[in-house]
Amino acid sequence: DDWAAAVAAVRRLPADARVLLICHVNPDGDALGSMLGFGLGLRRSGVRRLQATFPGPPEVPEPFRWLPGLDLLVPAVEAYPDPDLVVCFDAASESRLGELVDRLDTAGEALVLDHHASNTGFGRIHLVDPRAAATSVVAEELLARLDVPLDADTATCLYVALTTDTGSFRFEATTPAVHQLAARLLATGIRPGDISRRVFDTRPFGAVRLFGEVLGRARLDRAAAAGRGLVWTYATLDDLARHEQQPYVLESLIDSVRCTAEADVACVLKQVGVDEWAVSMRSKGAVDVSRVAIALGGGGHRFAAGFTGRGGAQEVLGRIRAELDGALTGS
Ligand code: 5GP
Ligand code: MN
Ligand code: MN
């Protein structure tokens, strides 16, 4: 099966093999954490020529700039053009791999670790588990099957991945297995309080003021999603510039919006260019937002999905409203 193929692909690597680890564009905690955690494990097991990278500008978002294993990272332009093995983390489709997508063909072997139900099946060996709470769950299982023991650095990366993708163990995918994995990670001696503070609770004061302004313009549309309600807001590049903030601070904005009791669906439009918006969507259950995202060119999970929308904010929102009614689960 694919697990056996994945183990064999790593085990048969010669000592001088070049291994390239890649993850999705605009990497989040799961993309970076699963990739770097796995990379640190591979390095300890003897892989010497090892690079990790992601498409786009080579900047790691501030909340992750302290992770163990950052020294594995190289800019995408410097990544091995034809590695012996490429391992891809947390990407649902090739479109999430930007300029690195060619490595799936140029590499000697292409291994895909992911947990998106919408995964398109790209690559050659597929470790894709839609029930897994995070890609790091899959990465840890592969490390275990490779007999690579956990150490504190690997555990730190995998713990960041697990907590970011489960909303700190709040989301539906938080199974007993997730808590058992968390227990194994914590048993290495890592400090969850320190990690959570660095990842979730450390932002510049300007970000607090920016949130105040952006949340102040949130709107509640009770009729949307066949009466189940939509709450939404948007943040422009000008908002970021005025508050002197980096785009990463807006990643958690959706969490402040989606707590709205009167809406089943929450939506945040983050401007990324002229007439270009990175859209985040969340659902409380009645609506499958991945259906909306896929219909509009993106992807994701049932309760958390996104896409890039073009046009004015109202225009993009109009397209979302039009898709919402048809995305009721069971319809
Ligand atoms: P977030 O709203 O946190 O950026 O993304 C939530 C989920 O939606 C992610 O886990 C990812 O699977 C998916 N997602 C977000 N943006 C995009 C996108 O532009 N394209 C695709 N295919 N998926 C996205
Ligand atoms: Mn991700
Ligand atoms: Mn993920």
C-alpha cells in the first residue's frame, strides 16, 4: 500500500540523496510545522542533503519565526531542481505549489502528505487522510513507521501544526488519537504554554488597533445561506499600511468574526492586490464551505475553506452569497 511505498521510498535513499520538502504557498502552522518537524526527523535519521521550501517570497510569518528547523529552509529559487525525493506537505492541489509544482515531475519520487478531502491526488505516493486533524498527524505516523523517535524539536514543530489546525483542540477533528498524539509530543518535555503564547498570543499593538477597525465594519446578513446567516468583513492593503502591519496578522481575524451566534457562515476578505482578495470562510455545520470555495476556484475542508477572488469586495461577496444557498449539507 501507500504507507509501505512511502517507507520504502525513504529507506532506499542512498546516503548522498537530495531530499526536497515543500509545502503550500502562504504557509500556515500545519504546512511549516509538519514540514520542518518531518525534516528534523529525517536529518536525525541520517539524510544529509536536505532542503525545505515553499513557493512565493521566502518569508516565514512572524509567529513561526522561532521554530526549530528553520535552518532547513532555502528560498524556492535555490531549491534542488531535480531532487531524488520530493515530499509535499498540507497542499490540497498542485495550484497551491506555485513555481515548485514542476518538482513533482523532476523528482525521482514524489510523496504527498495531506489531510484535505479535496486533495486532487497529484504526486505518486499518497498519504492523504481526510480524517486527520492536521498534516502533522500523517507526518508523525510516517516518522514512527520509519523508526525515527520524537525529540523535543520535532515535537515542537508537530505540536504547532496540531494546535493551529485544530484551533487548539476545539474543532471537530479533535479525536482521541489527536490527544494521544499531543500526549506523545508533550512527553518530550516541550512547554505548551510557551508555544501557544508565541504562536497565538503575541501580536504588535498595531494589530489590535487594526482588528478594532476591521471588526467595526463587520456586517451580519441574516437572510444569507438560506436564512442561516452570514457574517463578514474585509481588510484592505491600505488598512494594513495605515496600521503598519504585515498580512499575517489578519490570519486570525476570521476567529474573531466567526463567533457571531446569529450566523452559520463567516467570511473574511483580505485584499492581496488590486481587485484581488484572499477569502477565508468558516461554517458551523449547516453549510459545506469547501463546496463554495471549490466552486469559486479554491478548496479546503467542510468547516474551513478559502479561495482567491477577483473584482471588488462586494462583487466577490455577491458570488459567495450566490453559492451559499446551494452548499447546505444534505442538499
Ligand atoms: P484559511 O482561511 O485559514 O486561510 O484557510 C482555511 C482552509 O481553506 C485551508 O486549510 C485551506 O485548505 C483552504 N484554502 C484557503 N485558501 C485557499 C485557496 O486559495 N485555495 C485552496 N485550494 N484552498 C484554500
Ligand atoms: Mn494549511
Ligand atoms: Mn492542514
